Amino acid sequence: MTVYLAAPRGFCAGVDRAIQIVELALAKYGAPVYVRHEIVHNRFVVDSLRAKGAVFVEELTDIPETDQPVIFSAHGVAKSVPAAAKSRNMFVLDATCPLVFKVHIEAARLHADGLQILLIGHAGHPEVVGTMGQLPPGAVTLIETTEDAEAFQPENADKLAFVTQTTLSVDDTAAIAAVLRRRFPAIAAPAKEDICYATTNRQAAVKSIAHKIDSLLVVGSPKSSNSLRLVEVAERAGCQSAFLIERAADIPWAKLEALSAIGITAGASAPEQLVEEVVDAFRSRYDVTVETVTTAVENIAFNVPRELRPAPAGT
């Protein structure tokens, strides 16, 4: 069997930074460190951080009075969350991905300019909840599909703008944006759609191997938007089947028996260790040739909060 490894895959800079923040906070301040929501959408990562002393909670009200760090997840939070933390004098470390934060700033700026804001995204996703929560209730309209874009009725067609969730399908988002631009030529749009570089690169890598493989395995969480999109992208690009698995134990062997070429990729919150585990599982069953197909090289890194950076030399 030939196994094609799509590259880039796995951790993006925002996920890497978020995990670093938890690990550095534990090293500097000791356990417990409280994290509101899963720091990233990956059970393996969350469980490993929990074992080191991170305590994951759904809401700030689940955290007792404490001087220990309280960390916001990479997906970002509504403005009400840091306000609530401040009212309790919590020591907050914000792990919001800088690219998500950029969307927050953009939405706030466009709203301040008097524009009605449309957000292309998926209802209920933590990132969408956080972005919509940057503005007053009702100020943001969620657009999930081209049908939503066709049906939307603006207050003023000349006073519109849209932003997007960072982890969407590039093709789906382009289709929705095209409808909005056709219907509302004056709509203000991001200079480049807000889909992050990592989401774009991982989807492009999958497209590049789709014609070579009989099936694709995406290592990622069912909660992970960017992982789910990779499954869709593969099938649309001509791959016969694609499966989302959390780790090697989830490989659907019965559906792969007659195949000779398999693709493997990983969502942006899945560690490379889990990809290696999947490859090893194939090696244990087949005579495997592994070929890496690289469509981009990523060298982006984001700084952690100042409180967690090493002290300058000589201080």
C-alpha cells in the first residue's frame, strides 16, 4: 500500500501557541491552571494537559476564587467573558489565536463605521460565538450557506460588510462571498477572506493528493471545524471516500481492505504523534511505501503573552 502524507498538516501556529500558553503557565505558576473551554479541539491534547494539572471548565462561574491563571481558548471569546473575569479580579492569559483576534478587530472597526456586519460561519462554533460577541446583540447576522446569502435582506444595501470564520472551506466561503458581492456590489469585504493560512494550506494539500488516493483519513476531532472541512474537500476533489478519525484505533479497516493508495492528513489541532500512530498501524498490516506530498512550507510563529516570556538577560 502507498500512503500519501499531505503536508502541511497538523498543528498551526495558533494551536501551537495556545498549548504553549497552558504548558508555560503550569511550569511558572504550578497547578491548577484553569482553562475556559477546550484549549483546542483535540481530546488527546486536552487529556494530556489535564494530566499535567490543567482544569477545563465551561464557564468562568465554574472556577472558584483563585489567584491562579485563567486561560481563554484559541477560539476566542465574547467581550462579556473578559469583562466578567475582570469583575472577579482573575489573572487572565488569553490564548485567542491572533488571526481570530484580527477578525474581532475588523468586525468592531466595520461596525464603528456604521456598517451592518455579516459573518460567514457555522452556528454554535466557539469562534463564531466569540466573534458575534464582540458587538451588541443583533449587530451581526450569521450567514452559513449560499441560500442564506440569497435570502438575506439588509437594512441598507450600501452599508454592508462581511467577515468570516477562520476555519471554513475555502471553496464554500468563496461561493457565499460571490453571492453577497453579486447581490450587494457595495459590500465591504476583507482584503483577503479571513480563512487562516493554515486552513487554506491544509485544504490545498488535500486537493493535491485527492486524485492519487482511493481514500483519505483525516486525523482530528469531530468538534474541529477545519478537520471536518478536510473530509468535505477530499470528497469534492474526487476522492472516493474520506473518514475523520481521532486516532489509530478508529481506522475503518473493513472499508479500506481493497485499496492500494491511502492519503493521511491532520486537522490544525491534531498532534503529529497521532499521525505517526496511524502510519504505524498501516505498517503493521501492509507493506507500506510512505510518500510525503508538500504544497507549502509554514514557518509562522506567534508570541506567547508577555507574562510567560523568559526574562531578558541581565534582569
